[in-house]
Amino acid sequence: MESDIAQRVASHPRYRELVSKRTAFGWWLALAGMIAYYGFILLVAFNKPLLASKLGSGVTTVGMPLGVAVIVFTIIITWIYVRRANTEFDALTEQIVKGALK
């Protein structure tokens, strides 16, 4: 019985749509996160004087806000994925389940 339902879900056209949309979106967000993270690491490795330059007359350097920006960017792209998953992807999943149980 379970394999029959699994087979119906796997052959459902909306399931294939869900998998392709979710995979493509996940890869784009992963790529954006990797560019931000590895870009920051490359700056640390190859341009230390830029990151060590002070902002104003205080003790804060350019590297501190850039590091915080990488963390905030990661939080933002996670929020974007969760928001899309809770709307579009969940709606597609519901349609697939209803179609498979018929």
C-alpha cells in the first residue's frame, strides 16, 4: 500500500514541478551564500589592509561590519527560503498529497 502511494506521488506532475523548483531555488540561494562567505574569506586572505582600516576615529575596522553583513545576509536568505517554502512549496505539497490519495 505504501509503495503504491509513493509511486503515485513520484509520478505526479506537480511532484516533479515541486522538486525542480525547490532544487533550483535552493541552489541559487546556496550560491549567493557561498559568494558572500567566500568573498569575505578571500578578502581576509588577500586584502588584510582594507579590512584593517578604521572607520572614523573609533576602534571599529571595515572588517567588522562586513563580517556582520555576511551573517545578516545568511539570515535573510534563510528567511527568504522559509517564506517561499511555507507558501508556494507547501501549497504544491498539499496538491500532491490530495492527488495521490484519490
